[in-house]
Amino acid sequence: MMVRKRKNLFLSAFLLCFLLLLAGCSNGNDAAITPKTEPESESRPDEDDIVIGISQVGSESDWRMMNTKAYMDTFTEEKGYYLIFEDGQQKQENQVKALRKFILKDVDYIVLAPIVETGWDAVLKEAQDAGIPVIIVDRNVSVEDESLYICRVGSDLMQEGRNAGEWLADYLESRGRRNEKINIVTLQGTPGSTAQIGRTSGFAEVMEKHANWNMLEYQSGDFTQAKAYEVMEYFLDTYDDIDVVISENDNMTFGAIEAIKEAGLKLGKNGDIMIISFDAVRDALLLVQKGEIMADFECNPIIAPLVEETIQKLERGEPVEKVQYIDETYFDYRMDIETLLESREY
Amino acid sequence: MDSVKKITKMKLFLPIFSMILVMMINVIYDIASGNAPFGFFSISINNGILYGRLIDILNRGSEVAILAIGMTLVVSASAGTDISVGSVMSLSGGLCCMLLAGYGVTNVSNYAVPLWVGMLAGIAIACVCGLFNGFLVAYMNIQPMVATLILWSAGRAIGLLLCNSNIVYVRVPSFQFFGAYCGIIPTPIIIAAVCVAIASVVLKSTALGTYIQSVGINKRASRISGFNSAKIILLCYVICGLCAGIAGLVATCRIYSADTNNIGLNMELDAILAVALGGNSLGGGKFNLAGSIIGAYTIQAITTTLYALGVSSAQAPVFKAIVVILIVVIQSQPVKDYFKKLSAKKAVAKEVA
């Protein structure tokens, strides 16, 4: 009996240690993850500071980190801003909580980068009742009453899709393949996401003008590398003659490239398959440089300056446009990527 | 007639039957759409590696097959399921990549620590998770689902913390090897085969399998007859954790990165389903490992079939659910009883005639 008791004691101690370890982990890292949470005690906003609450999705990718950093760099205390930053850790409920916190603190502006499009009506209504203007950035929200937010600032994803289509048309023209039948497959993003809808429909618009383009199939790769790899494997098993792969983000492109290489096919202008990708993260641009990705359409993470401009306009009482798009560019294998990368921070 | 009866009475008949059913859908579809009728089964060597739908299924099904080993034992011993395996996969992959890349680094082409250290740490943390689950279930008498719910939610989150909420890329060929090809065969297939082989040898050559089943059938009676029931249950959970760790590393090596948000997502459900499809009772007791493994590949076959049928991935879960319902209903006791009655009636009719 004695032995048994001691054993239980040992096990309990083990359990306790494990839990402490977990707790320790989370405490230790919190500071590291959240770029700059509100400094509780050191500084309070001055009387005339513009207080801005930002609810960010998370920090899941380089793109997102760059996006966050741009806010930090733009809304500095020297310029008279006081920033409260909340990381949503990929959860809508965290973002809703953050918004409620901003409302309680009575900030001057709320900037929301929504993780999903739906489910924002209630909390946006609360913000409106409190008289706090909300600026939606990056992804879109779908709410019944569009007056719940002041404006949306972000990428024109449909234009990105259109640009990709037009690039392909120009390219085929220049290679004398204008009337040749071109087989295309699309690796779509998560169905229903802003990026998926925009990029798919933008490209489809251009495709309609080209009778020789044949879209074999749309299949979702969920924006992840693993899923795209699997779907690309399936595409290659099913169709013998794929000319172009449209991959709606860079992560999926990495998976697709893997699958294509394993099947023994060649990428690039003289190869069997051409890939067109979106996002233009650094790793993908290196592949553009190598010629494995034909063209990559940027999704610009530096939204902050346009948000600042909007806030300044609102401060002066000027009207702002409901939807504002940031400038975006693209990269293709013919450009001098190396030089371009030097001047690019991400 | 007798031989047919013999076959249908076999333990593995229904799992294999379901597998064949899924494959038949492909054959029918191929014929209907005018392709080669057995295109689904064709295997070729392209670019020095094996190629074909069957290979895809075996390759993609590896993780679930590995998970199914551990899940079968857990279900058998504790009459409950370990719902934390998907999260533990992600945690083990996350820790491994974090160590290999160094904390806070998101993209490396050189190891920060030797490969085996990272791999071992990944597997070790998964075993610790198993130990934690097992302790709660076996010694604290917490219901398995509730006990494993803790790591189901925390495991992935710890993984995210370890990776600083980033996707950590480890671009080293020897790391990618475990998710790519070993000669002409995909490495995950080999890893899964080795795991299954080891598990079946251990269960066959030792009395462990019998112990587990007897604990599952009646915990108290087993304890009275001299087994340490709690220890056996604990062991099952540790094995389940180990399997989750291995599966996690395979999934991580496939994409040579720790995508902690997505690795093993919802895979616990596939693993539990594999056990159920394998003809095992989720109420514990007797188990059939081979059935679970076949179940695991059946699930993957369904997924691959849905691609082939051109079902968009947004709607795929609906079709998957329909197929699963059919398979589970076929295996359920009332349906079995009905067929038994039917054949008995036939036999009587024959005798009368």
C-alpha cells in the first residue's frame, strides 16, 4: 500500500511538472510572439495622441509579419499616434475580444484585419454605437449593413487575377502560341476566402476572351503546401497534357513544384508546365529567378501608409472612398530579380 | 456455398469488402467515362519512381495507418479514443523543426542540431504527451475523451509557440528524404510498413495483445487475475503517442516544414474512423489490427476517389460521410443479423424442398 501511495505521489509530481512546463512555455513566449503589446504602465497616450487599436489575424507567415511591422513603423509615437496592437492568433473570438477591449478603452480608430469574412455584424455594431470608426484592412468582411465600417483598405485580388490572365495572354502571344490549345489547371485557395474568390474570378474574366484556353479543372489546395502537393499529384495522374498551372498562393506553388518535379516533368519556359503564382514571398521570388515559376503576382503587405492617409483624411473631416486598393506589382522570370530583391524588405 | 460462408465469416471480410467497394466505384467511373477500365490499378515507373493511384493511396494513407496502430490499442484497452493525436502530430513536427532550424528562424538549409536529435526530440515529446494522457486515464480515471481533450487543444498551440507562430522550413535533402522517395518507393510507405510489422510482431510474439484485450473486456477482473490494468492502459497511450509522433514527423518531412496550423488537422477523426471501419468495437475489448490498417487505407482510397470523381474539396466531406455511413451500416450488427436470418431462411427453404 505504501509503495502504491508513493508511486501515485511520484506520478502526481510528474503531472504537476508537466503542467508547470506548459505554463512556463506560454509565459516565456508570449512576449516574443506579440510584437509590441500595449505597454501597460510605462506610457499613457498624451491628450492629443490619436489612439489606434489594431486587431491583427496572427503572425502565420512572413507576409503577415511584414504587414504587422509596417503598422508599427507607420503609427509611431513621434508622429503622434498611440498604438494598441492585439494578435488574434488565428481565432475570430480573440479578434472579437480585442475589438471589445478597444471599445472599452474608447480608442479613436479601430483597424481590423479580419480572419474570416462573416460574423462581424454584432461587434461592429457595438463599435458604431460607441462612435468609433472601423477601418477594415487586407481581407474583406461581409456584413448586412455596410455603414458599420468606414472603409476597406487592401489588395484588389480580382485585379491580381486579371493581371495574371493578361500576363499569360501576352506571354503566349509573344511565343506564337496564340491559337494553340492551352490546357490549364487551377489550384484554388480555401473555398470562399477573399483571395480565392477574387483571384479565380479575375482570371476567369480574362479566360473568357480566349477561346483556346481550356480550364481542365479547379481543385482546392486550401492554401497549404501539403494539400496542393496531393492535388497536383492527382492532376498529373489524370491529365497528360497540362500546359499551365495557376496556383492561388505561393505555399501551394511550392507543393505543386515538388509534385511536378517528382513526375519527371520540366518547369519553365522551355519545359512542360508553366506555373503562375500569387503573393510573391521571398522564397517564391528566388524560384522565379531560377525560372521555375513563370510569374508571381504580388500581394503587397505594406498596407499601413494608405491606412494612415485614410485616418489623416478622417481627422481633417474629409470624405474617404469606401474601398481603397493599394498598388501592386508582379515579377516574372525575365526580370532582374536579384536587384529587385535587394530593395525589398520581405 | 460453404466456402462462400467461410469467407463471409472471416474477421477481415467486411473491412476488405468495403475497400473493394470503394475501388469498384473507381472502376465503374472509369468505364463510364470511357477510360481504361482498370486505369485505377495501373502502376508504372516514371522518372525512376513508382507512379499510380494505388501508390498515391498507400503513400498518402501512411500517416493514418500509423495512427491507427496506436488508436486500435487505446480503443481496445480503455474503451475510449485518444482525440489528441492530430495535435500531438503537429507538436512533434513543430518541436523537431524548431530544434533543427533554431528558435525563431523560419528558413534554413543547414541543421542547427544533428537530424537525429530533432527527430528523437519530436518522438520523445509525443511519448510524453502519451504518458500524460495515459496517466489521466489510467490513474486518475478520467474519461479518455475528456483527458485527451486537454492536449487536443493545447498540443497544436504549444507547437505554434515553439515555432513562434511561423511556418518553419527545413530545406535539407536528408530531412526531405523521409517524406519523399527511397529508391523508387515513397519513404512514408516504408515507414508505415515497418511500424505495422513491428506492432504485429510484438503483439503476436508477446502476451501484450492478450493483456490489452482482457483489460478492455473487464478491467477489474483482469486486475484480480493479476494484471496491472492501469499500467497496461498507460502503455497503450504511450504507444499511441509514439505513433502520433512518427506520423507527425512523416507529415512534416513531406512538406519539409512545420506548418503547425495544418499538420494532422482533423486526423484524429480519420484514425478513429479507421479503427471503426476495421470492424473494431469502439466499446473496447477484442481488437483486430489488420482491420484498422485496411480501414486507414480505405479512408485514403475514398479521398483519392473523390478527387477522381471531380468532387470539389468543399463538398468532399459530404460524399465522404455518405460512403462512411454505408460502410459502417454494412458492418453493423442488425444488418449482419438480417443477412444471417436471410441465409438461414434460404437454407430452411432448401431443406423443405
